[in-house]
Amino acid sequence: MTPTSAFWKWFLIGGIAATLLVVGQANELGGYAGLLQVGEESAVRPMIEEELGQIPLAAHFGHDGQISYAIGLDLLGREVPDLLDHGAYRYRRVLYPGVASLFGLLDGDALLAGMIVVAVLSAAAAAGLLARLVTQFGRSDWLALAVILNPGLWLSVRLLTSDSMAMALMLLGLLWVVQGSLAAAVAFALSGLAKDSYLTTAGGLAVSRDRRRWLLFLIPAGALTIWSGWLTLTMGGGYSSRGNLGLPFVGIAEATSTWASFEAGELFYLAFALVSVAAGLLYSAFVRSWLRWPILAWSLLGVLSTNWVWDLGNNAARVFAPIAVLIALAEARRTGTESTASTEKVAVRESE
């Protein structure tokens, strides 16, 4: 199968899988507005109910889909930042609500539909791009299951968060790295504006003697720095980490006290996150590959994350979802044979 055929095959499969996840979740929650997980005690609940009417509500403060919806209603940040905890931190991930709202043109049911469409298409694109890459490396396109069977991606699609868009853009950047195009830096910049932690991949790739590779991080980091600076001027706290980073392993240790109360589903997501971080540490320590440093960087992010991340299994599973994808892609190139001459010339040399 050619790389292009593999892309479209798995784009279709990924799109169908993501659509089934959305439909199943909506049926379980009592309607598509339930996908937003608007909390009973959420400060943005009145704003969203004004747009969508009576909607299914989640317990307590809800989840992140409602925040993306609220930002999509107020991209310029006139009202919503004051309703959010760490408003500028939330607005730093502006790309998903921006695209879903057609940059402020959509509201109401149309904005909700836009969020669903972008989440589904992002998951489809991520599956297709991974299939294209591994096929180009001479490996089976079935490695695209690293995306489709990824619990972190399931959660992103079901909760309408920005992770699926960030992952698709990350994989687009990696494709362009393999093709030797500096357009990869643009894809990584957009990935970082979807979710800032995705700069981790570009940062890992920049660990190289090749100065062209430094641009893969410097351009995205510059874009996010400028955007964060504007948020700091207009809202304050644009560079805040929201307490997500701390001393190594402390966050995991502190979070263990909450794990005993987890139900089976939450324990599954937690186990996926812990195994992903551990696998990433071991793989980067013992295997030389073109993605060695990005995998290590993501794994160290897990080690340094506080209990803000590790207190909930579904949060951790979404945050560390890229590790499994990167390991699959690293193995595909390490054990496969690249099928195009162009891949022999690009800056994807094995890490030293």
C-alpha cells in the first residue's frame, strides 16, 4: 500500500471510530450538548445555557469542553477570562475554539457542531498521518492503531478537548520533518497553540547538531511566547504553569492518596498514563531512534507533573497520549526501510 492510500484508508477508519465515540457519549449523556460537560457549579454555565438552552449537566465544576465552548464565544476575552480559573492559561490554547467557531463567526448550536467536527476530523487526520508515516518507513499501516486505540485520544474526542487537534498537528509536523520541509515548524507552532505542552515534541527534536532542527523549536516557542505576552498584557498570567510542574515524582506520590477511590474506568486511564511514562523513560534510555529526545522529554514531563495532572486518570491519559504514538513511530523507522529517497536526505538522523 502506498503512503497516500494508507493515509486515506486510516483517515476514514479514524473518522468512523471518532464519530462512534461522539455518538455513544452523546447518547450516554442525554444529548450532544452533554459532550461539553458543563458543571452544575460552573461559572460559565449561565453563558452556555443562554446559547443552548436547557442542557445535560455534569457534577460539580464539569470538564474542559465547556471552557473551549466559552472561549469560542468570546475569542477576544472580554468576559470569559474573569469567569475562569487561570483565564490566560486557558486562552493560551486558543486554536481549537478558534477554528471550531470559524474565528468568532459561530455561536449556539453551530459552535457546538463546529467543536464536534474539528474533534472528529483531528482524530481522523492523526490516524491517517501516522499510517502515512509508518508506511513510508516500510512498516504496516496497522500501526495507526496507536492512535485509534489510544485512550487519551478517546477521551479528547469524547470530552471535546484540544488534545486531538494538537496531536494531528504534531504528526503533520513530523511528516514534514521527514520530508525535509521547514513548514514543520509552522505545524509545531499550531500544535502548541492548540495545547502548549505539545511544544515538548519540537523541543526534543531540536536536540541536534543540525542548526536547522533548532528552528523546529524556536519558531513554535516564539509564536507561543508572543501569544502569551499578549495574554499577559490583556488578562495577566499569560506565562503561568497553573501549578502543573514541580519536583520529580512528587506529584505522582501526592496523587496516590486519591487513587484508592477511583472506579475501574479511571484506574484504566491512570494505568495507561503511568505505563506510557515508564515505557517512554525505558525506551529513550535504551533505544537510539530519531524520536529519542522527544520521547524522553514527554516522559520527563510526566515525572515533573504535579498532582494537578495525576489526581485524575483521565487528565493524565490525555496529557501523555503522545508517548505511545511517538514510540510506535520511532520503532517504525528504526526497524523499517524508508520507501522514498527524500527521507534519506532530511534531518532525522539517529540521536547520538
